[in-house]
Amino acid sequence: NTAGQTHVPRIEIVDKEVLYQSPIYRTPLLDEVTIDVQKIEGIVFQEYQKANILSQQIQTGVVLITGETATKKNAREVIHFLSDTAGEFLVATAGPDLESILAARGSGAVEYSKKTGKVVANIDIGGGTTNIAVLKHGEVIGTVTLHLGGRLLEFSNNKVTSIAPSIQRLLHQAHIDYKIGDTRDVTIEQFVIKQMIDSLNDVLRNEQHDSLSLLLGHMPNWNEPIQVIIFSGGVAQCIFPKSDANCDSGVFDDLGRKIAQAIREDSYLAQFEWIEPLETVRATVTGAGSQSTDVSGATIEVDASVLPLKNVPVYTS
């Protein structure tokens, strides 16, 4: 309790302990636009069993759908289904701005900027998007999102199996004919990755021009130069050597490892101060859970007959 004796209690959580972490699963899909709800339920309860917990034991939690999965047609159905069956959960479909902020909390970027006062960019690189949160004194001063991710181009048996629409547009603009079923072409991969890294560098410079071909949403919206960069997300596992074992191209046959290599070797990115994250692929879920849980400390009386009220949207003006 950080409040004085004569004030309303203000409770701060001073310690957290991770009891169990599941493996990383690829989101099961029925088709390109539909999440497989039954398979997700099976994964969740399988991991509960491994962790030796029951759903009714969970007193607080969150079901958060992010990135490309949040665009699927039954995303909202999935989160409400899980919140009803898996525990007492809050549910949300996170847009890129919220996702970038949660990742910055989970990676340690918020705390680092709060302690140092430096302008920090947390760069969360996932399968389909990269969400960047820029922070100073622990506060978000800007966000931006890019079509930059490991699974925007995917392969199997040396053949192209998936090309994201953003990459198809990029190839079309460059008059490059590359389609599903074609033999894997290293030169085209290098071109795509160069465009990704160039777009990342442009937004870190806070450049405002229409040629940001991989920009998703609004332009960079902060005013101060970035001093420190922190990478999180799945691709960050491949950037830092100690976690490289989790970045096996045999598991994810995509651009992830090559993007990580390009980031490590880029001369512009080398000019920033680099801080290793506390979390990489789990940064967003850590930020949503252990870093975003608060206890009010103030008790109110409520008529039990009206409870539970779950997932009531709140708007702050």
C-alpha cells in the first residue's frame, strides 16, 4: 500500500513469479480467414493439464488476439468462447497501437525508458506485422506499424506456399513475377527483406513521405529522436544468440531468420544503443498479463444479483 494512512489505499504489485510457460504454437486455421476454435480449445486445456491447474482456479487473466489473427472473421467469437470456458478472463482484440504498448511493457522498454529518461523504440516483429512503440520517461509518445514479419513469405520443400497481400503489392510495383508454387528465389527474398529494413529505418528516422510502401496505418507520430532500440516478438528470438535455438527454419520455413540477420548487420540500426529485451516472443502476452494487472485497494459494495458483468467496453475521452 503506497498511499498514506488517511488516504484511499493505493496497492502496487511488488513481485511476480512465472509458474509455467507453454510452448509457442502456430495459430490453427480452418482456412485463410477462419480460426479453428476447437483446436485452440484443445491446446489451451492441454497446457492447463501440463501446468497442473484447473480453469476454475484462475482468478484473473486475459484472452488477447493480436496481429494477423485479429483480422480473421471469427476472432471475436474465439475470444468470447475462451473467456467462457477457460477461466475468468478479460477479452480483447488488440489493434496495432495497443499491441505495441503491451509488447513494450513485456519487453522491459517501458521500465527502461522510465529509469533512464531516454527515448526508446520497442520494435515488436511478429509473423505478419511489426508494431513500434516510442517511449520517454515510461510514457508512449508515438506508435507506428509496418508490414514487416517472418511469415509474409512462406515456403515448403523449396516452393513458395504463401505470399501476403502487402508483399504481392510490393513485388507488383517492382514488376517482379513471383507466385505461389514457384521455386524459392533467394534474390527475391533479399529484395523483400531490404524493402522491409529500409521501411523500418525510415520510420525510425521519423520520415514522413508517401513512399513508405510497407506502412500500415498512420505515419510516425513522435517528435523526438530515438536513442535506444529494443527488439521483441518472434523474430527477436533469432536476433539474440542465446535464443537462436528457438528459431529453427525447419519449424518456421519463412523469412524470420533472414530478417533477424539483416537487422543484426544493418549499419543504420547499429548507430542506436541496443538493449536486450526481458521477453522476445512472449513480450505482448507478458505485457498484457503480469505487467498490466493492477489492484485497486478500494472496496465497493455491489448487488451480487447483477454479477458477473463481463467484458464491458470502457471508453476514456
